[in-house]
Amino acid sequence: MRGMNKIKTVCVYCGSGPGTNPRFVEAAIALGKTLAENDIRLIYGGGSLGLMGAVAKSTLDHGGKVTGVIPEFLATRERLNSALTEVVITKTMHERKQIMFERSGAFVALPGGIGTLEELVEQMTWAQLGHHQRPIVILNVDRFWTPLIELLQHMKSLGFIHSEQRFRYLVAADAGDVLPLIRAASESSTLVDAIDPLASVNQL
């Protein structure tokens, strides 16, 4: 497992809209600031709207580096951010996700919609299949992800989630918890939950 001093990139999945809760944008801004201050490059979907735009702008505003990966057909719809350190234009969503995966040392999910959910669950699936052991952090801002976490525990209790030694994820209460959780996971020989997920949910 790579140590935190070797993890130089973090992929952030999040909504192209801001959501209705102002704490979502606040968390995106705080996360971007944290990444920049720790010299960790942000890998994200390339847009300038919503939480995507907020986390990228904050990273850049605090002196960080940002790589945006976006398919051609979304460049206009999601308003490709022209201020990014690096832009990668892809032909398909599949290519976009593969490049984001290849370039990232860890994954963080902020609030978002179906696309964000799909990206998060895909990384969980790949981890369960042994395709990677990179930290996966759910940033549970104002309990946004609590229904998903409870569903995952429900699936587990009924025997539908296997390979528990590989299916691990971390739950952060706020943006300031994200890098410490990644550090703890990356320095251990095996990924473990930061706290029992449901216990964490009940505290958020």
C-alpha cells in the first residue's frame, strides 16, 4: 500500500450542481483548500459548475494543481474550466472514468447525483474484486450519504457483499477528516473502516 507521502493525487467525485444545502459547497471549498495545502493534485470531472466547480476553484485559489477529465459532449454542458492546470478531453464516459482511475491515488465522494453515485460504487466494486486497494472516502456532509451507507450494511447483512477484506470504505464527517483517513488507510497493511460505518453514520 502506498504511503501518504507517495499519494500525490486524489480523485473527487461530486455533483455538477450545488445542491440545496449550502454546506455542500462549503465542504467542496474546504476540501479543495486542504488538497492544495498538502500539495495533492485534484483529479476531477473538469466542469466549472456546482460542487465540481467549487472544489476545483478552491484548489486553484490556494495554489494547488488540478487535472480535469471531461468527454467532448460534456465540455459545453458542464462548462469546462479553462483555468485548470491540465485538461484531458476524452471521447467517452468510459474513457473519462478510466483515466481518472489511473491517475488517482485515492477517491473521495462529495454529495452528487446519479453520476456521482455510479462513480463511487464503481470504485467500491473494483476494490471488492481486488482491482485496487486505494482508499475510498465518503464525505458524508450533513448525512447526505447515510441512506447509501445503511443500504450497504443491509446488503452485507443479507450476504450480498463478499470479500470483506477488500470491500472497505471510509466515512468522513467533514472535509478536515478526509486526508487523515486516507493517511491512516494508506499506512496500514490492510484497508480498514475508519470507524464502524453505521456507528459513524449515527454520529454525523
